[in-house]
Amino acid sequence: MNRITMGRSLAVACLLPAAILVVLEACSSTDAGAGADGLPGNEADTSDGRGARDAASGKGERPGNDGGTTSPANDAAPGDSGTDAAPSHERRFLCINGAGVDGAGGRDSGGNPWFEELCNGLGKGLVQACQGSTCYATFAFETVSNPSRNALIAALDTNHDGRVTPADTPFDLVLLGYSWGGTNVRDLANWMTTDEHFDAERRAVSRMIAIDPYRPGATMDIPANVGQFVEYRHSVAPSGDCSLITLGSVVVSGPYLGLTPRCKAPTVCTDYDYSLGGKTFFPGAFTPGKGYIGSAVDHCGVVNVAASAIKPLLAGTTFSPLPPTVPVATY
Ligand SMILES: [Ca+2]
């Protein structure tokens, strides 16, 4: 399996309106805090170590979380909820990353390297994003075209007749998305509900995992063909949030806070909010011994802490500490 090089400096691994990409590329040069390994925030226990931006603190607004901490209905959700594969099913994973700044739109500009690393570690069943002979663990965020859709069909159409039907190998599909890619995987699941390539029996998504899903103007309404939805987000930007872009004292963009999800009744949904975690220390999956307290989790570091929880989730084991949950509304 090919791996992307982690040596690039992460700027803002998130979503960025195209119009400001150029501006943000310029901003990214100030990101001296990214270490030689290119991973953001790996010094932090209370701060992210990504280097200072001219970020004003506390600009984030809570997206409709009324201070709730847990939802009894959701408490039991994130473990193994019975959506695991029957023995004959194959688990398939597909990941879509956020919109990066570094490189301003090139494939390697991409998103958050920790998210690439998370998906690269999912093992058998990963639907890779291949360009020629080079493959990535994550698809780049999608705007106009949707290469993940053709790749998904190709991966699930095991008898190669062009459609995904009961004649193909049964699968449990797990979709993972970060930032802009979080909204993309939601769109991918929604597309599966009506696309003619899928028979009715094969439109289900076993599990969707979104880390700080966000793109301008989007909502995070989860379609009913998703069996389990788990979101890991931050709802309050800490000082120096990597997604808060300023020029001087002017806020150009961000901060990008995870969208509040809503679910249909059949979907088992859990909405984890690290910002509600206060002083609780959350370990980083990619920074051994280091992590963030809840209030210091930002749009880049949320991938690091969420990955610590996602790996056990997918393995069907427990993990602690998990951040507080927010009740999920239905629509
Ligand atoms: Ca087929």
C-alpha cells in the first residue's frame, strides 16, 4: 500500500472556500509550528504547538449545543451496535479528507495527514484513491467531481457487471470523512439511496464516522440508509485554532467547527464534542504520551484525539476517555 509522505507541512487541514485558497496558502507559510514530521500539534497537551497565528481566541460560536452533555439514548451507541459484518460480509472502508491549504489545491495539498494515517491503518477493505500508479488512503475533498463514487462502485461490484447487486459479495460499508470530507461522505451515502448503480438491497452504509464535518452553507443531516453515525467534533475554537485564519487583526476565515448532526429515526447516532470535555486530557493517537485537554482541541488536533477513539470503535472494543455527547436531533 502506498503511503503519502508526511513531510509536508500541514497548514489548515480543513475546508477552504476556493476564493481564499490563495490567501490561505500565503498564510500557511507562517505555520512554523508544524514539526519536521509535518504533523500538526504534536507537542501539545494544552496547546497545539502549530505555531502562532494571529488568531483571536474565543471566536467560535457553539452550534446549537445547549450545554447538554450526554444523551441517554446515545450513550450505548458507539460501541459495537450490531452492525458488524456477518462472517460472509466483507468490510469496506472509504475515506474523504478535508481541504488543505498547503499546495493550494493539488492532490498532495491535502487535508490532514493524520486523517490519511488513520485511514491508512484501517487495513483490509480500504477503497484507495488512485491516480495512475499512486494511491492514497483518502480521497481528496470533493466539490464538482466525485471520484469516490466511481471508486466505490468499482470496489463493491465484485462480479464486474457494472452494478452493485445481490450477485456481488456482501459488504459492510464504513465511510469516514474529515471536515469538508465529512460532508462529502454524507453526500456519498445520500447518493447511494437513489443511484441506479445500486440495487435496493445494497444501498446501506453500515457505519459513518465524521470528524469535524464542515463546509460553508452545509448541514449535517444523515440519510436513513446509514446504520450508525458517530461524529467527533469541537464546537468552541481555542486560541490559535488552526482553522482560524487572520490577516493582521482581520479574520479571513474560520474557525471551522464541526456541524451539528441530525439523524433519521432508524440511524443510531452519537455526537461527541471535545470542547465540552473541559480539562479532561484526551490522548493523541499519533503523538504517544501527548494529546489535548478538551478545551484545547481544535480543527486539526481533533483528528489526532478522535483517531484514538475510532480505532477501538471499529475494533468493537471500549475506549476511555471519550468526550461528552450532545443529544442528536431527528429530522
Ligand atoms: Ca455487480
